Amino acid sequence: MLSVTGLESGYGRARVLFGVSLEVEPGQLVCVMGRNGVGKTTLLNTVIGVLPATAGTVTFDGRDITRLKPHERVRLGMAYVPQGHQCFPTLSVLGNLLITVEAAKQPRAAIDAALEVFPALRPLLKRSAGHLSGGQQQQLAMARALVTKPRLLILDEPTEGIQPSIVLEIEAAIQRLHAAGLAVLLVEQYLDIALRLADRFVILDGGQVVRTGAAEELHGEEVRRLLAV
Amino acid sequence: MPAFLNQLPIGLSIGAVLLLIALGLTFTFGQMGVINMAHGEFIMAGAYTAFLLGDLLAALPVAFLVAGVMGLVLERAAIRHFYRRPLDTLLLTWGVSLVLQQLARDLFGAPNVQVPAPSWLAGGVGILPYNRLFIMGLAVAGVVAVWVYLTRTKLGRRTQAVVQNRQLAATSGIDTGRVDMLTFFIGSGLAGVAGVALTLIGPVGPALGTYYIVDAFLVVVAGGLGQLRGAVLAAIALGLLNSYAEFWSDASLAKVIVFAVVIAFLQVRPQGLFVLRSRVLT
Ligand SMILES: Nc1ncnc2c1ncn2[C@@H]1O[C@H](COP(=O)(O)OP(=O)(O)OP(=O)(O)O)[C@@H](O)[C@H]1O
Ligand SMILES: [Mg+2]
């Protein structure tokens, strides 16, 4: 469904990705891992189109989307939850959901469906998003992604810097969405969570893929060694 | 005493004009990081539109369109290639500004022209002349329209989203390029309306915009980028400060005073009157 081939990108003259290739099959959960600063976020930003690819291709459902704008990719069925539980701070929780549902040209019912996944947001709908806790903002960010009715969900460190009780809720939500058939491209720094969720691993180092494999092929020990500083 | 009071409507109407001008600037600067020096020439274009039409009420919408389209063309043809590079946009639009002024000189001649005020604006109530009241009303209408647009329409909410977090807006499915075009159109159009307003209080010349653009930028900086409330308060304050500084000293010393006050204010509050606050940003 998503196929990335020989992808290169970076910031100005500083190249970060040196020919990254990976595949996400329909319904699959692929976890990208790697040490801090290896280019995980850069990879996801290039896949969604916030950063332009300087070489290589991104295809989605067989269609070359390398040159499409981010909003066009969203309309094709990709959704992105960036690192750092971002939201539109002055809008209410509902406002955040509405603006996304409208922009993605989805019916309002999509909001209800997303709130089924994150019921904790229901009592907060009128609250200003800037005043939520980090964990609540992360749930809102994921709900925002869901209202676009994606077929591929791209998550950048959804559990980073979030209180433990909500980490569990988020993990459970990802698990349920994946079980319901949603394809997920996940960046996750906690190995235990990654090992519980992932079908496949892609391990990055220095802007390149150094190891890839199915969850069964890759033992925790080996991954741990590859991620060790 | 009456002379002192007479400065009040003058200051308020200058503030009103500054506000109409600054609304466009604060959003193009806050949203796109563009310092548009050619914004002053949209004021000039609006004023010449009023001169050509000779009818105040007809000139308002036409000037909005004329200046809006000029802004749109400038944005599409040049500025959009320089987003988030304020210094480059400053040089680029400064050049455009000089070209547009020369164009106005070729078209309308270098000497100032006078636009006759409609007879129904002669007179006033108490210390408030009707023409100054009309300008204040125009600014109030402009602010209300912008506020309704930003908070009550789909496109306006998208504009707010782009101002707050461009990448997040793009990845939420918002076509940020279209939002940018629209912001430019509306902001430039309001400068055109400001130009029409200025024909009520003075002559029109090719350099009209240059007299106001610097003060309008001061309003933007003092009010906080992309902040409606901040722009309103800063514009009124600067308008009053301008007119009273001029009243107590003279025109050139007044400029120095205004600059000094704004710089002193920015020492205390470098971020302007209002800033976007959230846990994400702090
Ligand atoms: N906006 C930017 N401008 C310039 N360089 C950047 C920018 N963002 C990231 N980088 C650099 O690119 C490299 C890869 O960063 P990236 O954010 O992709 O890493 P990451 O794997 O996501 O790290 P983390 O685990 O900390 O999130 C780093 O060396 C970083 O310093
Ligand atoms: Mg990252």
C-alpha cells in the first residue's frame, strides 16, 4: 500500500536520509526504530510531504505521490500525527476535530467514530486544546487523524513524554485500530511497546535502513543491540 | 482646551486607518513570514481608485477588489517563492513598491491630486467631524468583518489554523497555498479601503503609502503578530500618540517620539501586546 524507494531528503544542504526504502502492506503495522536524531521524523515528514524528497519515490496504492502536497496525500487516505502532541491551541477540542473533518471533506459522523476510539475526549470537547495535558493532546491529535478516515495512519512517537496511564490507553487504541484493519507506520522509542504492536520492524541508523524484518525474525535482544548507543 | 480635544478625532481616525492597513500586514507577516513593503502601494491604489471613480461609496468595494487583486498577483508571481524568508521578501517587495510608485507617477502625474469629499460628510457633531467618524466606522466594520471571517467561517478557521501551525494545518488536509492566497487578497483589499479613507483627510500622491507603511509595521510589531486584539489596541494607541506628539511638538519630532515609545515598549514586551500561548509552544 505504501512503498518508499531510495528516499533522500534533509534540511537545506544538510542531507538526513540517504536512500531509505520500506513497504507497508495493507493492514500491516510497521515500526520504524532508531536512535535519537537518525532521521525517523525526517522520514515521516517526507512520506507525508511536509519535506520535499530530493531523490527517490513514495507511492501509495500504486500511485506515485512523491510530488503531491500534504493535503492531497491526506485526501488519498494517509493521516499523520506528528511528534510532540501538536494541536491548534486556541481552538476547542471540537474545533480541532471540526477543522480537520471539514478540510478532509469527511462527514461529521467521522467525529463520533473517532470519539468511540478516544472516549476520554468526550467531556473535554468544549475545552481549549491549548489547556489540555500532553496525554490528552496526544489523544486529540490521534482523533484528529482518525476523522480523516485514513487507510494508513502515520504516528511519530505517540507515547513520548506522556503520563503512563495514558500511554496504556494509546497503546490499546493503536492495537484496536490495527486489529480493525488499519495500516500503521509507527515510530516508537519504547522497545516493549514496539515489540507488542509491530508486525515488521525497520531499523534506521545514520539516515539508512540497517535492518528490517518480521517481528518473529527479530528478537528483542538483536533490536536492543542495534538501538544501543 | 478645544484645540487639545480636536486632536482626539484626528488621532482616532489616524489609528483607524493604521488599523485597516495593519490588519493585512499582521496576517501576512504572522502567517507567511512575509514583510510586504508593497502593501503601502495597495493603499495608494485604493486612493487613486477613489480619485478615478469620484464616488466614495462605489470606491470602497472597487478599491478592495483592485488592491486585493494586486496583492494576489504579487503573492502568486513573486512572494510565495520567498515564504519564511523575511529579509528576502523585504528587498523584493521594496523593489515592487518603487516600481508601483513610478507607475503611478506615469499614470497620474507626480503632483498630488485632491478627491472632493461628498457633501454629506461635511460638518460634524461636536468635536467629531463626519469624515473622521466615517473613517472610524470603516475601521470598526473592517475589524468586525475580519473577526467574523476568522471565527465564524470555514475558511477563516483554516486561516487561524495555518497561522498557529502551518505543518499541522497541511497535514490536517488544509490546502495552505489557497489559504495564503486568500489572506493576501483580503489583507491587500483592506489596504485599498484604507486608501479610500485617506482621500477624506488629505491629498493623494504616488508616495501616499510610504507615509503610513512604517507606522503600520509598528502597529504589527507592538500588537503581536497575527493578533487581532493586539492590532486594534496598538493602532488606536499609535494613532493617538502620533496626533498628540504632533500637537505638542512638530511632525518630524513626533515621528521620533513615536519610534522611541514603541522601542521602549518592545524592550518591556518584545513579543508585543499579545502572543499565542499554549503548552505546545512553551
Ligand atoms: N528543522 C530542521 N532543520 C535542520 N536540521 C534538522 C531539522 N530537524 C531535524 N534536523 C536534523 O536532522 C537529523 C534527523 O532529525 P530527526 O528529527 O529526523 O531525527 P529523529 O530520528 O526523529 O530523532 P528523535 O528520536 O529525537 O525524534 C538530526 O541530526 C537533526 O538535528
Ligand atoms: Mg523524531
